[in-house]
Amino acid sequence: MSLFRTLDSADVKGKRVLLRVDLNVPMENGKVGDATRIERVLPTIREIADKGGKVILLAHFGRPKGGPDEANSLRPVAAAVAEHLGRPVGFAADCVGPVAASAIAAMKDGDVLLLENTRFYKAEEKNDPAFVEQLAALGDIFVNDAFSAAHRAHASTEGVAHKLPAFAGRAMQAELDALTLALGSPVRPVAAIVGGAKVSTKLDLIGNLVKRVDILVIGGGMANTFLFAQGKSVGKSLCEKDLADTARAIIEAAKAANCRILLPIDANVAKEFKAHAPSRFVDVDHVAEDEMILDIGPKSIAEVETALAGIKTLVWNGPFGAFELPPFDLGTMQVAKTAASLTQSGKIKSVAGGGDTVSALNAAGVVDQFTYVSTAGGAFLEWMEGKVLPGVEALRAK
Ligand code: 3PG
Ligand code: MG
């Protein structure tokens, strides 16, 4: 039994279904770039439409200042949703009021309509009760398929869920299932890979993980801070030296919790931060003053791969190195491929998330070979930090 109310228990036939989706997609010259977020919500749209519901899509776009603004209109996104869905998608130039109401009144069962950017109203982000009422008045039931916006307690992500019968859509459900599998009640041993540039942005995350995982692999620029805290010279590497005490405290907390921390033992170092900069592999004890660590080295890769061979569950956020600058993508690519093949052979379950992580896994060509890859950035991080996500809480079965 799911902890959340899902579409299985929703009766949508003939109903006006407010479906919150995340259509905050990258735009390139007026066209949708990466359509992953659109693709993810198609099954829910189709299911509700095919069951005879009227699908009213609610979404935000960008961070407008709280008034209509052409650059943040969802109108071009409606066309992209229609294209991917293979069905017509109507568009209403307002998300509340008479424009929205009359567009909805004209819908037939099975129709799909997208309402304009909810963030054209300041009241959306304030979760203002009067605005929540205006949204709720447009629907009979609420379905949330926008995990990646669920860390926001906004009117369309949280408020309205308390005013109408509320359910998780299929994308939300898949996300929650994957997250439960990865950290909620994982099959052990479980390892986490945490990379990225800065420790300072991931302190809460690491603090939560050391209590929950058996192995914590630390990579990316943030690993340099840990190496520095252990008295190693990191040369010109990105390093938050003022966080050395914090890094040492994390290592102690990990010991106390029986969590093994894996730090790089060797690195690919260069004198310049650019693609194809001349580089060499070196043990982390021997980084020169004028060098910077831009990736993990082959010994570290092998050590991580050995660790992965002994686990059952992997959760991954953040690349190992400067993966956008070849050859410093090697560590991330290699480990991504190993994790993918362990997943494909049924040895591990793997869940990854975060913007950079998804780009890196895409570059490695393994997104489809992980158990689940989240399209969420901030929401995935907050969930890994052990925080309560308001949009998810509102769907919890009572
Ligand atoms: C995202 O793109 O991360 C989500 O859509 C949330 O957007 P926000 O960070 O502007 O709230
Ligand atoms: Mg964001």
C-alpha cells in the first residue's frame, strides 16, 4: 500500500482535474530545449484524459516578478506539450478568473488545457488563501505530478492540495517510489555518491547521509576541502578552507554512525581550468602548489567501482570532476557506466538526481540504465537532506 494517495483511488471521469506539472523546461530561441520534464508527465495526462477527465494543467515558469511577462509565458510550452502528447492542448492566458473559467467551461471530457504561468501572481508564491480558493474553484480534484516543485509551499503545489481531494500523479508516484527505494527503506548496503563544487551547499545533505548510508563517496570540488582538512596540500584546487573543521566533524560523525567515507586517493590535476588542459594523474599526497584537482584518478575510480560491487543500493548527486571539461569527465563517466551496468545486471538499484548529475549521466549515455533518474534539482537535494517537502506531505494518505 502506498503511503500516498495515487491516481488508483481517484475517480476522474467527467471531473475537472487540476493537474500540477513542472513545465519549467529550458528554452532555446523560443523552443523547448530538453523536453524530459514534458515526457515524464505524459502518462498522467493520457491516463486522466483517457478515463474521461478534463485535464487542466497548472504550472509555473521561470521566476517572474509577480506580473504577466511575455518572456515567462507558458504559451510556447503548450505547443510543445501538444507535440509530445500527440493531441491538442488548449491554452488560457490566465490561470484564474474569467479567462481560465470560460476556457475550462468549454472543455469536453478528455480535453487538455494549459493555464498561464501561476507565478504571474505574487499570491502563488505566498500560498495566499484567497488565491488558493480561486485555483481550487477551477477544479473538482487535484493531482500533483510535479515532484521537482514540491519543495515549494506555493498555492499550486501545496495550498490547493488541502482544498480539493488530492492525489499523486504517475510521475510523482514513480519519484516517491524511487526515493523510498533509495533512502527511505533501502536494501543494504547502501552507498551515496555526493559530488559537486562546494561543501557549503551540501552540508545538510552530507549530515543526513552519514546517518543513513553505509558508504559515502565524496567527489568533485568538495572532496578537496576534506583532503585539505586531513592535512593534504590541494594546490590551487577549489577548496573551502574555512570549512576544514566542519569537514573533520563530518568525518567523526560518519565514524560514529559506522558510515565509511571514501575520498579520492588520486587525481587528475592541471594548471589551468579548461578543456584539454595538459594534465597528469597523481596521488593526492603529491599535488603541486600550482596544480588543481579537476577529476579523480584511476586508483580512485577503481576503489569506487570495488565499493559499488559490494552494495545493493546507490543514490547519486553531483559529478566527480569538472565533467563539462574533457578529459576531466573521465571519473564521472566511468563510474556512471559501472553503476549502469551493475543496475542492468540486477545487482544494484540506482537512483540519481540533480541538474548536473542528469547532464553527466546523459553525457555518459546511461540515463535509461539507472533504476530512476530524477529531473528535480532543489527538491531532490532537499529530500536527500531529509527535509519535509510540502507538496509531497500534502498528498500523504491519512
Ligand atoms: C526547478 O526548475 O527547479 C523547479 O521547477 C522549481 O523552480 P524554482 O526553483 O524556481 O522554484
Ligand atoms: Mg530550482
